[in-house]
Amino acid sequence: MGTLNVAELSIEEFRALTEAEKSYALLDIREPGEYNAGHIPNATLLQRREIEFRIADLVPVRETPIIVVGDRGARARLAATTMAFNGYKSVCLLRGGYPAWMETGQPAVTGTNVPSKRFGEEIHRKCGVPEIDPQELHLRMARGEAIRVLDARTPEEYGRFCIPEGVNVPGGDLVLWAGDLKKEPGGLIVVNCAGRTRGIIGTETLRLLGLENVRALKNGTMGWLLSGLELEQRPNRATAGPSEMSRKFAEEQAGRIARSERVPSLPVPELRRLMDQRGRRTLYLVDIRSAEEYVSGHIPGFQCVPGGQAIQRADDYIAVRQSTIVFACDLSARAVMAAYWYRAMGFNDVYFVRGGVEAWKESGLEIEVGDPVKLVAGLERARGTARFISVQELATELSGRNSPFILDVGASREYGRGHIPGALWLSRGWLEEKFPAALSDLDRPVVITCPTGDHSTLAGATLREIGYRNVFVLKNGTAAWTQEGLALQIGLTRMLSEPNDVVLSASITGDREAMRRYLEWEVELGTKCEKS
């Protein structure tokens, strides 16, 4: 594929573009660790290794101007070339990348999902969202007071640990529980997340629905640990879910909010007309139900982003601000609340599907079951030219005297959990710049792997393009090696680049000092809002 002569945009030209409020996508293609350390405000992270997998969802219209941000190396130009090669017609580089941005004294931010977290702090301040301190909650629980703790995190997060006796109600589903919670006599309702944002938004959602005895747990599970309290490990607590009465209440209250706040809806015929404009109009279609509900049947073309995550991580899914966003759920309640919060965040063209999936079905239209087939840009082309090697063939080669060079291009976390013995790791985004220093012999056999075989197939095509003549891809990746019962090597044993392709939350690592720093950073976002 090589590199194209991609146009460059000066910082002054870029700032003029943002001030004109034109439609564009600003994509930072560096590693998450680099992005977390500092990035241009409102840039969407699309690390280079994920371009082929995510670009179609992030930038649905190929004529959309894309500004690519990297460092001063080759990655940004290579990333822009990949986008252009896959049909994007208006791709340019920010001249000098993020280093030039900083050198000219432009504003920058640290951390991830900054727009959503700043918004959470803004709601906390503007609406006076009530909180409860972890120590006070602990004392009241110890006294046997009637308290319901609702954990607004994802099921995966909840499954690791929770506040003692906490029940998992992902943030987007809280609206469905409001009727049952309102009917309960007295008692306190506490909403928590890992830190602050989802707890704040979840608490304010219940308050909008008429509940008064609800509080956000100050600083979430991190605050609980920093107060010297113990979390419940690996909870396995099933709940019956909200009653039909509560679901009906949610629909009624969401309808009230939609009318009073003028949240626009799309009946099915209008949704179909809008969907006919895909490819010409930037359109984000988002199903905010749980993954289980989504795979049981969804409107074709909608992607699954459970509601709490859609609000917490808006910049991960919406790369083009000047766009149309449509939310859907089973009926309307959850989609109304997602649309309400997105409009409050400053997105202008936001709708909910009136009647949701049920209305689509009642119109006699087809429902898609299961996960949609994910189209990966360039993957079929790379498969067509790849030379695959089976697990058995690789195992035989490794037992010989002249074993091949093995390169793992999966995520560093996956490599650390277990990789083929002797394999070196390199993030695929660094392949052209760092691999030649590790292997100068262009004729030595190289076997590339990753967990599934997709990233390694694309990496194999890249190595062939830069001159390696004996490149093989492990068929079905490291998963096939594991299925054969072959031994894995554990740990980050042989790294060709810094493992900053993943930024782990302090709540996962358990680093309490990192938790303090994170919470201070999040609160500071609100302080900056107050000063501005």
C-alpha cells in the first residue's frame, strides 16, 4: 500500500475550521497511553491498530473531512494512507502533530472521555446532585437502615467487585426501576459507579423521574476503598428486574420529559427515510439496551452501546459533532433519557425512535438477531494474499533448529495473559517504524499471531509491503494454539514497544494513589467548568 501524498493542515487552518463549526472528524491515532497523557480537546482516540475495525462506525460518510493527529513520526501519514486507501476522500494531517500543538501554546487536556466527565461535573454543580460519603453510608448500613445500593457500572465491572449488597443496574436501565423504587416506603437509594460520572448522571436521572430519596455515592467504589472500607468480591446476585408497573411508569415519565424538554422522536416511517440517507448524511444509530437484549433482536443498522456507556464515553462513539444521532430501545423510555442527556451535552440533532424495536416489529419490518457481521476494512484483501500456517505446522517448526521469528500483534494485556513461547510483542501501530530494528534479515521466516487472527492478517500484509519475503500468519491466531492444549508463556516477557496500547483504570489495578489522582482530576474538571 505504501504511503500517499496526504495534504497537511496548519494549526491556524485547523482552528479556523473548528470556529466555522463545519462537519469534520479529528482523529488521534496514537496509542491510548499517549492520548491519556495529553491530547487536543474533543479529539477522538482511534489508535492506528484499530482503524480498519472502527473507522466505518466513527466516520460513516467517506466524504467527511478527517484531520489525523499523531506525533512527528510516520504513524500519522501511514494512518491517513490507510483511511484514504479504504475510500475516505478528504484526509489530511495536522502539521507537526500533537507536539507542534503543544509547542504553539494551544489548549490540551489529559485523561480519557473528558467531554462526558466534564459534563458530569457540570451537572453535579448546576443541579446540586446530592451525595453521600462512603463512611456515612457504611455507618447507616451497619445500623440496619433500609438502603438500596444500585451499581450503575457495566455487568463486567460489577462482576469483579461491588459495594456490599449492591445490585447491578447499568446506568441506562435506571429509568426502568424508578416506579418500583418510588413505591418502596422510605429508605435511601444510593447510586454508585467506579468514580463519579455515572453515579452523578444516574442519580439525577432518578431525580428527574420524581424520586427524592436518592444520593450518589461520593467517588464511587474508589471512594469506598480510599475510605478504608472493603468491597464485596465477585458478587453473584441475581435480581428479578423491574416490574411491568415500573416499566409502564418509566414510559409515562420519559414521555413527560420528552414533551417538556422538546426531545424529538422519530416514528418508524421517518426513521426509514432517514436511514435511506446513510452514506450521504452522518448518522449514528445507537441501540442502548444491554448486549443480551440487542442480540435477541434489534433494528438492522443500529450498533449496541448500552446507555450508561453511551453517556460516559460519548467521544468514543461520536467522532463527528455535526451529525444526526438516533437512540433506540425496546419501547421509548431508555432512548428518551439517552437523547435528553446528549442534548444537554450540546449535541443538537438527536432523536429517539418512538416505540423502539417493538414499533419496528409491529410495522412488519425485519429484526436482526445476533451480532451483525463486522466488516473490517481491507481484511478480505489481506486474507487473499496471506500465507497461513497451522498450529501443528508452527509447533513442528518451533521444535526444529531454525525456528521462525514469532511476532504477537494483539493487545499487550492479552499477550501478558498468555502467548506462544518465545513470541515478541509489538503494537501493530508501530510495525513499520520499530519492527525492522528487531529483524533486519528480510528472508528469515516470520510468523505473526494475535488472539483471533484478524490483526495478524493485516500485519502480515504490512510486513510484505515493507520487504519481508517469508511472512506467515498463524491460522485463527493464538486462540487456535490454546485450543490444541499447547503451553502458553505468561507475562510481558519480550516487548518491542512500550505497552501503552491499553490504559487500565485505577479501579482495576487497585493502585490507591492512582485512584486519588484520578478523582482529583475528575473534580478539577468541574472546577474548570465553574471558572469558565
